[in-house]
Amino acid sequence: MCIIFMPMKNYQDKNLISFKQSALTYAENSEVYAPLVRAMENYKNSPCTGFHIPGHNRGEGVLDDFAKLIGIDALNLDTTDEFDNLGTLFPSTGAIDEAQRLASECFGSKRTFFLTGGSTIANLALAFGVTSPNQKIIIGRNCHRSVLSGMIISGANPNWLMPKKLNDWAIYGAISPCDLRNELENNPDTSLVWVTNPTYEGVVSDIEAISQVCHEFNVPLIVDEAHGSLWNFSDVLPKSALKCGADAVVHSLHKTGGSMTQSSMLHISKNSRFDVHKIEHALKLLHTTSPSLLLLTSLDASRAFLSSKMGKCAIENAIDNALYFRERALKIDGVRVLNSVSNVAFDVTKIFLKVDGLSGKRLESILELDFSIEVESASDEGILVLSNIGNKKEEFDVLLNALETISKRNYPDLAYLEGIKFMPLTAPNVVMTPREAYFSKKERIKKEDAIGRVCAEVIALCPPGISVLLPGELILEEHMPYLSDYSEIEVLVK
Ligand SMILES: Cc1ncc(COP(=O)(O)O)c(C=O)c1O
């Protein structure tokens, strides 16, 4: 058995399951009404003779072992929009439209789009829809690489805003509203601000203050809240940017919200300065034309679940478990947890910790190999543990016991891991826009010969997908330790 502290686990709390069984079903209780779930149930129960895609025709035309592996229901429900009265995504019609409207109401947006290409597609569509060539845009440097890909598509000119650094933990911290104000004063031609909140490790920026600064300068604000999709549903968690004056907000519901992998939402806020139609148009151009109904339905189910009593209970459990774990972990010799840093705001459900004498990578592999525990990620310094809506308290006890054993056993760190470095946390040396560099003549050269050359590729280790080097940036000696996975690098031809 393997214990997993990552997003997207099954709902397992026994009390909640009995609550689920005895009290509520989505169809009976308007509080958890999920129109797309209901439409899919009708679809499942009304087989018809079909001559349309997907060609496997409800699981008839697939490898037997595959059908057994994933279950015939999954194949039966694997369909796309346009068919069987389920509605369409673009334009939004039928049950899909109803589900999106309920999500919009629930999150308090003007418009919410369901997406099956993850938050990546949301960021790409925002870049494509609301930015244009050479427009100056202030972007937090800890953005996901999809924001950068968006800059390559649109040709906009990113002006990188460096978040605070938490050097002891080798991670980025919050974006300072004061730094943003300075940047806006120095760059009055800025047309957009784009920040990521929370960070992957759960550090939270003051989005209310950031939004206020943006409003003072009359510049719209996008918040990539990919890792904050639970915030709308709990007063204990930080406030969602949708309630803080942001113009557009991105949510990876699939990361922590309980929807299926690749499903996300893009919200345009009620007072947004963006033209919704432009964003919708960009989505139409970029999004698949065959969205998986399973993924769309899982978004509807996730919204309904999170806003239900059961969902609220599951979120409370996740928060309580996280607080319990944090308190006990801090008592273990040599274990340090990021929340001990003063003046830093957190999402408590994201727990970044380290054990003295072990790199994060080494700790991750010990947990995996010796204790069958899988955490969300590891870096030079520490590991990231997520307290999810699908985790049980007993699972945290297993992790605590493992950490206690590790702290006593004196595991040696491994030399080969010492060279690994994840994030340089240095300000980039920008020579040209990402788009200019991306479409320039390139060559691949040995990493050692690349110092002093202009990078032509996106180098962003995933997770968390934050960039080490981007097209158009000067490669320096200081980048070398972070390129251990690379023997060659693509650079611009001189
Ligand atoms: C901050 C942030 N934004 C966007 C994304 C992309 O999300 P997805 O994997 O849903 O495409 C990620 C992925 O890790 C992320 O961390």
C-alpha cells in the first residue's frame, strides 16, 4: 500500500461516507444539484445505437484488458459534447451551460469557463485574448511556464517582478505590493499585471493590496490561483482573488478541488475590465473541439460537492489534519516546517517541510522507498505535503511516524543529489522578448559553452513549472548548477 499526499485522492473519511450515503444525493438535494452529473446519468441509462465519435462506441471497440482496468462505466461515459443532449462547450449550451452558470454563481464571477486542458489552457487563452505584441506586462517571475508560453504566442513583453525570496527554503515567497507600485511608477506604459497566488508551496501574497495598487494605476490584474481552488469554500483559508478585485482568476480544480486531472476553470470577475468575448474567442481558438464530458462533468461534481455540507466538512477535515500534522511535526527532532517563518501568510493545507541533514529529494526517496509514502514534490531543501479533501487523519499519523523514524535513523544524504538545484531565484538578464527569441535562428550547443549566449528555449523544471531560463535571456555561470538534467541547450545563433 502506498500513502499519497498529493491532489486528487478518493474521498475516504468514514463519517463523511456514511453522511453521504444516509443523507444526501445530488439529485435529491438542491444544495448539491449538479446538472451535468444528472445529464450524464441519463445518458448512461439511455443507451442508443450510435454512429459517432468516440469510435470505441461505449467501450465496445477497446482492448479487453483496458476495459477491465478502467471499468466499463468509464468507457460508457467517455463521450464528447454535441451528442446525446449533453450540450456544447463552445458555444456554451445545454447541461454544460447550466453547470458553468452554477459554477459562476458559486464562485461569484461574471462568467466561468470549464476547461479540459488544465490551467495551462486558461493562461494561454488569457495571454492570447487580452495581450498583444510588445505590450508591457508585469509578471511575477514565479509564474507557471504556461504564462510564458502565452507571451510567446501573443508577443507581449514581460517585465519580471521578483517575488520575495525565502532563501533558507530555496523558494519564492510573496509578491510585495510596494515592489509592484514601484514597477508601475517606473513603467507607466504597463498594460497588465499577472501574479501567481498562492505559490506552489503555499505562500500567500496580499492580493487585496496588489489589486488596490492595480486599480490606482488603472491596470487590470490576472491572478493565477491554480493552487487555491478551495479558498472560495472556507473562511479559514485565504480569500480568493475573485473577492479581492482581480479581473480574471484561474483555478486548477483538478489539483486540490477534487475534479479529474486536466479539468480547470477560468473565471472572469464581475467587475472585470476584460472583454469576455475576446477571452472566449481565444479559448475557442486554443481549446480542443472534443472536450471530454467526463472531465467537464467532474468539474460540475466538484463545484457541487465543495459547496455542499459534505464538501465543507471535507475541507474542514483537510484544514484540521494540516494543523494537527504541523503541530506534531514541529516536535520531531530535526524537522522544520515552513509555517515557522514569521511575517509570511500561508495556505495551511500546503505543508513545506525539511529534515536537517537531508535534501528534499533524498527525503522524498526515503519516504517512497522505505515507507511507501508519496508526497506532492521535493526540491533542494524540502518536501511538499498536501493535506487534501481526500486524506484521512490516520494517514498523517503514518507520515509523522515515518518522519520520527527518519529523524532517529541518521540516514546519510547522497552525494549525487547534492548537485541538484531547482530554482536559482535570480533576476533574469533579458535581452529580447520571449517571442523574438523563440522565432529567431537557433542552435543546440554544449551546456558548458552556453555561458554568455542567449537562451532560446523554456527551461522550467516541473513541478512547479517555474522558469530557470527563458527564450531571450542571457545564460550565466550561476545558472549552471540548475541545469544538471541538460547536456545541451538551445541558444540563438550569434
Ligand atoms: C501556478 C500554476 N499555474 C498553472 C499551472 C498549469 O496547470 P495545469 O497543470 O492544470 O495545466 C500550474 C501547474 O502546475 C501551476 O502550478
